Amino acid sequence: MSNQFLHIGLYGPAARKGQPVWSTIAGIVQEGAGAPGAARDVAYPTVPTLLYGISPIEVGRIALERAEQARDAIGRRLRRDGAVLVAAVLSYPVKRNLVEDRDAPDARDLYTAWRAEAVAWCRGQFGDTLLSIVEHHDEEYLHLHAYAVPTLGPGRRLMLEAIHPGRAALKGAEAEGEDKKGQRAAYLGAMQRLQDAFHAAVSVRYGHARLRPRRRRLDRTEHLLRREARAREVELERAYAEETVQVRSELEAEVLRRFGAALTESRRRSAALVEARDVDRHHIDALNAECARLRAELASRDADFGFGLGR
């Protein structure tokens, strides 16, 4: 059973300490828009399909403007790495080649239904702050990118907690006097419940698991047996691939041989027909010549006996 994939990240104008340089508003929306050089895992990204709202690039512009307008709790400008953009990735856990298989139209229909429900879930989760959803179809798995920008509340505070349950739980734990560990636990708990909610609303309807199966510890003997079985499986797959190539080559050679034989036979028959036609023509020419000779001989005899033609 395939497991669901839902990831929600927060991004600011600049990357946070310890985060990669692309982990910014500009970096994440350029990746979502399929901008050249922005995709980290795709050499030649294709233009994504816009499913909802505006382009990710336009969302990035709005988010940067919102960052300039926003203020913190004591009225200061937002930090350069302060979270302004909420970006979600929702991946369909079936390989794209299986979804797009023309011999299995139901697979495509199932994905289309999942996509519609995933879009609806994002609209319900983010409300009016949801500005864009695009579909990427140039990687191994089809997936969606969704972008939301929180509104400004009193004092030009970003209302991030209204659309991000993790931040809401963290702020609540902070208000209750929890230490950093407690705040972190509250954040993780809220995000886990979000995953549960997405599974209950969408994933479970398509047979997608909530979590990957946990790997259990194996004793050495079982581990070696499994490794040996896997090696045999790989060898069988290799042998099957080689045999498939050989059979295919033999079939192609047989098809070419038969085609060549048929072409040779066709040419032989054509040559035989041409030869027979030439023989027939020679016979006709000989008969015509014989007729002409007989007519001339008959005319000569008629002349000798005084019965010339035309009298």
C-alpha cells in the first residue's frame, strides 16, 4: 500500500540559519513555477499546470510585499527570515508512468479524482489566503504545490496561526508558559493531527496509508537470508531482461528473414511474368510474320493464275 505525502513549509525573504540557500520565498515559488535552473531534482523542468488562482511567481511578489508591510509584536519590521509564505506539497503516491498508462484508464481517472479532492482540501485548510495551486508532471510522482499568504491583522501582525496549525499550537504553548521542549512537542503534535486530518479526508479514500511500514529489527541469520534472496531476485531480473532482449532480437531477425524471403519471391514472380510476357510477344510477332508471308504467297499464286486481288 502506498503512503500519503503531505509537507507544509514556511518561508521568508531570506533563508533561516542552517537552511539551504534556496529555502526562501523566491526560491520556492520559482521551483513551483518550473523556472529554468530552479528545480533541484529535475534537469529539464516542464511548465506546470495551474489548477487554482494565480501563478507562483505572482504569489511570491505578494508575499514579499506582505513581508515589507508586516510588523512583529512590538511594532518592529519583520525579520528577513521571518515566515510569510506557507507552501504545501501534496504528492500522489503512485508512479507517474502507471497513472498515465493508456492501457489502464481507470488509473488516470483515480488520480484525477484524488487531485480534485486534494485541491478542495487545500481550499478548506487555507481559505481565502490560498492564492495558487499548480500541478507538476515532470518527476517520478505527480504532485501539487499550494501557496498561501497570511493576512495582516491588528498592528499589521501576520495572521499565520490562522492557517498553520503548528504555529498556532506553538503560540498557544508559549502563552501557557511551556518551555521550548513543550512548545516543540505542541508544534509536532499539531502537525501530526494535520496529517491525520488529510488522511481521513482524502488519502484513506484512495487506499493510501498514513505512514510507511516501520522497519523491524532482524537477527543476523534472517538478514543474510533476505539479502541472499534479494541478490537472487536481482539476478533473475537480469537474466529475464537478457532473455527478453535475445528473444526480441530473434523475433526481429525472423520477421526480417520472412520479409526478405517474401520480397525475393515477389520479385521472382514479377520477373517470371515479365519473361512470359516477352515470350508471348515473340510468339505473336512470329505468328504475324507467318500470316504476312502466307498472304504474300497467296497473292503471288493468284497473280500466276490471273486471279489477282481486286479483280
